[in-house]
Amino acid sequence: MMSILVIAESNGIEVDRGTLSAITAAQKIGDKINLLILEDSEQVINKAKKIKGVSNIITTSGDLQGGLAENLAPLISECAKDVTHVLSSAGTFGKNIMPRVSALNDSQQISDICEIIDADTFVRPIYAGNALATVKSLDKVKFITVRSTAFQAANDQEGDAEIVEGPVAETNGKSSFVKRDLSESDRPELTAAKIVVSGGRGIGSADNFSILDPLADKLGAAVGASRAAVDAGYVPNDYQVGQTGKVVAPELYIAIGISGAIQHLAGMKDSKTIVAINKDEDAPIFQIADYGLVGDLFEIIPELSDKI
Amino acid sequence: MMKILVPVKRVIDYNVKIRVNSEGSAVETNNVKMSMNPFDEIAVEEAVRLKEAGLAEEIIIVSIGDKGSQETIRTAFAMGGDRGVHIVNDLNTEPLVVAKILKNLIEKETIDIVIMGKQAIDDDSNQTGQMLAALLDWPQATFASKLELNDNQIKVIREIDGGLETLNVKLPCIVTTDLRLNEPRYASLPNIMKAKKKEIIEIPIEETGVDFSSRLEVLKVEEPEIRSGGRKVEDVNELISVLKNEVGVI
Ligand SMILES: Cc1cc2nc3c(=O)[nH]c(=O)nc-3n(C[C@H](O)[C@H](O)[C@H](O)COP(=O)(O)OP(=O)(O)OC[C@H]3O[C@@H](n4cnc5c(N)ncnc54)[C@H](O)[C@@H]3O)c2cc1C
């Protein structure tokens, strides 16, 4: 019998979309799924109770502040004692914590899986997604992070999970949380948006970046960026799409003033439809775009926002 | 004064378009340009800056891999690393094994800070730093974009999905680097010459006392379905019309 622990990431209101994808992945492995909530929040717990496919919600208390890996890893290990698989989404939260838990359990983690072959065998992208490796884990307990764009979000309306009181997080004392500066935006979250409008170095400056706003507003889109645009300070780091940033797979991805380096493609090539706007007709982005428009973005974008 | 350990990995250069070998068992590395993992370059640079600021005394570079790894260690020397350890393994070493080997080294050397890349751009695992922190029971400052060292503590700004996070971690600790921590320097010719004389100790992996057998069996490696490009549209009107009528997303 496969018993699976899913580590939730939540924001004081609900578990995030990546966690719902990890639950879908867990359902492909087995059917006893426990969801570990690392926040002492009634609102999160009550909402999580309704996620379909979850048997138990494990609550926690104690020093959970800031989600510090040093404090949480021993607690997660304790909850993982009788399970065969531990899953989380492959966002920065899971990437930070899961390897620490995996090493405490002397298990070789499997990162960023995009397909499940069977309970031991998984497919994961390597080399910025330019190759796919099928790997079989020989460890007794498997620690896995899940690429959320590869698995649909679990239904979070029709479930009825039991609530089970879990362990208390203790302070390790070696690290402390100071603060979080989250980017404020009224737009949809990048990894959950149906449409993403992304800008690159071609945009030219932080001020110019607002040229994308009317278009994003009209489309109800999230705004993303290439690494070059983030490095140059046009937009904050959490806009970065790519191998080492966020992975997105919206219905429509519009790449504007982005050349199409493999590291950028790694984060968006699974989008359903890709549109590229670039003044260089030989830009590599056109090799993967479904529709390309060659021209100056400073003329095209205002016209497009106007007419769309 | 502090000692800093920087592990570096030799990987296929980030500009190379990789190919899967004909057996479908791995990515072809023969006759392919190899370089230091870009995140590790950032780690070396950060260590050198701490040394230049008078905050650290010695930078030890470690690499695990085949004999080409010595070239990568020398690249780190040319940037400012002081001495090196090469753990010789011709085969792939999994992150947990790397973490165990590093732990053994650290216990012999009394290291204060380990600075390492957040991920290697070949297997994209993003695990080793966190695993090493677990094995040593040290705090971890992952995905760092800014470090401030005072007394026995580092204040670190980390890149997270929602923005930035600030933590304090006590020494000894593990730091993993994100892209915006610094911009690595180019080594000068005199420093490249000096790097040739710095010492590298070679240790075969069999002599590390760590079980280095694989826990993840690679059954196959394949290229993903290539997305073929579509077509160019003439102007904004045509673009809007295809998005409305052919794709139907807007
Ligand atoms: C270890 C590592 C990790 C990386 N991770 C990432 C990652 O996660 N995400 C990422 O994006 N990159 C990543 N990169 C960087 C990547 O290699 C490229 O450098 C980067 O994606 C380039 O960004 P860009 O396309 O915006 O800039 P450029 O390559 O400079 O392209 C700018 C484009 O804008 C076009 N342009 C200029 N002006 C106009 C105009 N007026 N109108 C229309 N078009 C115009 C140009 O023709 C050009 O094609 C990584 C690199 C390394 C080494």
C-alpha cells in the first residue's frame, strides 16, 4: 500500500496551485494521501479539507515562522516515517526544504518530475529541458519535487479530509527569519496565469517596461521577463521565466524583445501557443514561436494593445 | 580568520546545444566544450570578494569528477582560490554522495562557510547545498542574491517565488548562489599563470569512505519533442486575427 505525504505551501489563505498539482501527481502513485500544512492557520486548514483525494490533513504548530528549513526538516521527517513517498511542488519553497529532508532520511531526491511511470520510476527534465531522463529510484522512501505545469491542479471543492494533529516545530536556533518583501501585483500569478506577456532586454529600461501594462491589462495576463531584463533591473527577480526562474505553461505566451536563449525557452516552451515579437527576423525565438511578428516593439505593442 | 570551501562542478558549457548519445543513455560529453558550472563561478567570486575584504583567510576549491575537473579547479584558482582537492570519479556522482564527501572534507578542515551554486546546469537538481546542510546540521542560506557578513552571522537576501526574503544564519553555514549575487570576474593572465602552481590534492573516490553507488538508475535519456516554429504574420491586424480565429485564446 502506497502512502504519500504531500508538503503544502500556503500563504495564510490557501495552499498554492503548485501544491494542488503535487496532489494530482500523488494520486498517480497511490491513494492514501496525507497533506502536511506548515502554517497554523484555520483558514488554510478549512480550505484544504475540501481538496479531493486527500485522506488526512496533518496540522502543525510551534516555530513555523518564515518556513525555515532548519526547523521544518526534522518535523517533516517525523511525518514521513510510515510513508513511501514525500512530494512537494518544485517552487523555491520545495526546492529549499525537500533536499534537507531527503538527506536526513539518507535518500537521493528526485527533482522536478514531469511524468510518473510507476511508483519507482519518473521522468525529469535535465539540461534546461533539452533532454528528458527516465530514472528509477532504488531508495525505500522517495523524496520528490513536482513540476507543477506538468500536472493539473487537484479539485479543491469536493473533498472531505480528516484533520489530524501533527507534530510541533522546534526552534533550531541557527537561523532566523527577518522579513519577506513580496512583489505586489493585481495581476494573476505568473505560474497560474492563462496568458503571459514577457519582456526582455529589448524593452530597454525599467520605465519602458510599463509599455506592457495596457496589453497585460486587456488580456488579463501575468507579466514575466527574461533574465537579462531582471539583471538589468527592469523588473524584480520573481518575474524571471526560465531554467533557473519560473516554469510556465499558459495557453498563450507572448515574448517581446526576447531573443530565445535555451535557458529562457526552458521556462516557457510548454506553453500552448507562443507568439514572438522581435525586430531581428533571425532571432532564435522565431524557431519555436507559433506566430512571429518582426518589427519594432515600440510601434507594435501600443498598436496591439489598442486594437486587441 | 575564516576558511571558505567552494565546491565546483565541470559541466557542458551553457552555450552548447546538447545532444543525446546514440544509445539513448546519456547526454554526449565527448568532444564538447566544458566549463565551470555558472552558479559555481558566482560562488568562487563571492568567496574571493570576502577574502579581498579581509574577512576570509583561505579559499579551498573542491571538485568531484574525471581528470578534466582539475582544469575547472585551476579556473577557480585563477579567480582567487588558494588550494584544491580533486575527488576522482569518472562516473556521475549523485548529489547525496557529493554532500557526504563534502561533509567528510569539512570535518577535517574546519570550514566556516561553504559557498556553492544553487544548481548545476547539467542535471538541474538543486539539492547538494541543502543536503550538505542537513548532514552537518548547519543552517542553509539558499538562492542568495546578497550577503552581509558580520561577526558570527550572515544576513542573506534570498530570491524566492514571490520576491525576496531576508534571513540571518549563524556560522558555520552553507550558502547557495543565485544569478544576481555578483558578476564573476575574468581571470587576468598573471593570475592564470599563478594558478598553475597552486596545489591540488587528488583523492580517488574509493578512498573517501563514502558509499558512492547510484540510487537513481538512469533507464533512458531522450530528446523532448521539438517544437517546430509556426509562421510569421505580416502585421498587428493579422496577429489579432489568428489569435482570435485560429487559436481562440482572446
Ligand atoms: C546559468 C544560467 C542561467 C540562466 N537562466 C536564465 C533564465 O532562467 N531565464 C532567462 O530568461 N535567461 C536565463 N539565462 C540567460 C540567457 O542565456 C540569456 O542571456 C537571456 O535569456 C537573454 O535575455 P533576452 O532575450 O531578454 O536578451 P537578449 O538576448 O539581449 O535579446 C534581446 C532581444 O530583443 C530584441 N530587440 C531589441 N530591441 C528591440 C525592439 N525595439 N523591438 C523588438 N525587439 C527588440 C533583439 O533583437 C534581441 O533578440 C541564464 C544564463 C545562464 C548562464
